[in-house]
Amino acid sequence: MIRSIIVGSGAAKPRNVVTNAELEKRVETSDEWIRQRTGIEQRWIAEDDETTASLGENAARAALKDADLTPDDIDLIILATSTPNNTFPASAVEIQNRLGMTHGAAFDMQAVCSGFVYALTTADAFIQAGQAKRVLVIGSETFSRILDWEDRTTCVLFGDGAGAVVVERGDGVGMSNDRGILTSHLRSDGSHKDKLFVDGGPSTTGTVGHLRMQGRDVFKHAVAMITDVIEDAFSATGLNADDIDWFIPHQANKRIIDASAKKLNIAPEKVVMTVAEHGNTSAASIPQAIDVAVRDGRLKKGDLVLLEAMGGGFTWGAVLVRW
Ligand code: UT7
């Protein structure tokens, strides 16, 4: 059977790091509060010349290099983002142009913090349907542009950055020891829209708007939704927490990640945690964390990896993939 195998990864960060101490000068907050409540110590923030498309391009180039491929080898680009360079065209098309590609297709996917899980699942579906052979899946965000820098309840949480993977059509026998994506589960429930949203948009205010979040409410739902969809992934494959080599969750809050791992009986040493250095980079957080684990030698061929995310919408999802 066809399997969608991840053959390369890459990441990109803006030039500037902003520490919690620097945020103390901007809003009524403290390094201690941010660390205790979220685990975040710093985040990278884009300068004017750094955009979702430029960061995405850099991550894409790094992933292509890692896979020993060129843009000519790619037939589809899916960019997960909620902070595109323009309302349209899709920033994926801008990245396609920056890579010098005029063949194939490119589009954006919008599922906020679950964007990368949605995009990876979509890439798998295109490969399974025979519509693509090699897909560049990118998560790139510049959330700093939609933050209200006077709202301490949100501006301390997010950062900018990008990550990318190359997914390639391969073969498997339909068993859980196949390399590639073994199962994906996507969910959404729009009745939670008002808990995490941006208060602007082309069809309503005509402005870009700012991120608004009822943090406590989001927190309350997060662990239950995350563990629920992961249980679905386990039952679909017959795998369980003991089989997992690495748990690479969306990096919103260390407390949410710890509580989810505990509820699922995933050992703490199997959790890849980057929230301290990156903050919450929304759709970029999982591919950035993947790249950290690949570069430091933790994540190796044959490892079983559990990816999971939850975010605005609400949207949520989980993917089990053998590296
Ligand atoms: O990626 C998409 C998904 N998003 C998330 O997963 C975020 C989920 N939510 C969270 O991570 C947490 O709810 C937060 C980190 C946002 C907040 O943590 P919390 O433990 O839920 O705190 P809280 O909202 O209950 O606020 C506790 C107190 C409040 O003061 P009072 O009302 O108790 O007097 C806040 O006003 O902390 C105050 N506070 C702050 N204090 C210092 C809120 N933000 C700050 C701040 N610095 N930056």
C-alpha cells in the first residue's frame, strides 16, 4: 500500500529574540508569572523585513536540503498559516515563486494552531489519491503582527517562526511497522469560536484585527480534546503509549503538554518540548519541534512519533507517523 514518508525537515527563526524580562518593560507582567503559567522563557519576533513567506521559504529550503531534493522534485506545497502575507494570494504561492517553481500547485491551509496537523493529513490524502508524489508541508507564522501588545493575557504567549517537512510517496505493507503516516484524525467544533479568535477580517471589519483569547476556557478544553483524539489514533492502529518513541505536541503551554502526557501515560523523557525557547508559534510549532529533535539526534529513522495539536475554532487532531 501507499505510505506518505517524511524524508526531510527544516526550520527558520526570525533574527530577534525577546525575553520575558524585555516584556516586563512593555506590559504589567513578570518573568516568574510567564514561566510558572506557561513554561515560556523567550520567543523570536519578526522584524519588518521578515514575513510568513520569507520564514516559510527559509524553512522549506532547509527541509529540501535535508531531503537532498530541489524544488523541481516537489509537486505540491501546502502552507499552514493564520498570518499570511496578504489576504490573497495564498502565501504558499509566494513561497512557490520564491523557490523558483512554476510547476505544480500551492495553497494555504487555515486551522490556526492545528494547521500543521491538518496540512500533513491533507498531504497524505493527496499522496494516497495519486495526485501528488512529493509534498512540501510548511507551517509558518508571524503572530506578533496580530497580537494586541497592550494585552498581557495574550502578548506574552506567542512567537514567530517556521518549520517544514518533505513528504514522499513510498510503499508499505499496511502494518504499524511501515515507515510513514500510519493514521491521522482531525476534529473541529465551531461552537467554541469565541474562545480564541481574531477580531477582524476582510469580510467583517475590513481590518486585520487582533488575537483574543479566553485562556482559562481554552486550557480547560485542551487536555480532554487532545487526549480524546490521541486515543482515536491508538485504537485505529492498535498502538499505545508504550510504543511511542517521541511525543511532539503543539507547543502552547508546558502545563497542557505535561498534563496530556500524564493522562496518556507517556513518559516525560519521550516528550519533545520547545515552548521555553519558541513560545507558541501556532502552525509552526510542531515542525519547528520536529526539526529540533532531528538536529539534536533524538529523532531517528524507524522511530514512532505522535503529533498532536489543538487551537482556535476549536480545531484539533493527531497523527501517528513512523520516521
Ligand atoms: O495554541 C492555542 C491554544 N492556546 C492555549 O492552549 C492557551 C491555553 N491557555 C493557557 O495556556 C492559560 O490559560 C494561560 C497561560 C493563558 C493563562 O494561565 P492561567 O493559569 O489560566 O491564568 P488565568 O487566565 O486564570 O489568570 C490568572 C491571573 C489573572 O489575575 P486574577 O484575575 O487572578 O487577579 C490574570 O489577570 O493572572 C493574571 N495574568 C497575568 N499576570 C501577569 C494574566 N496574564 C498575565 C501576565 N502576567 N502576562
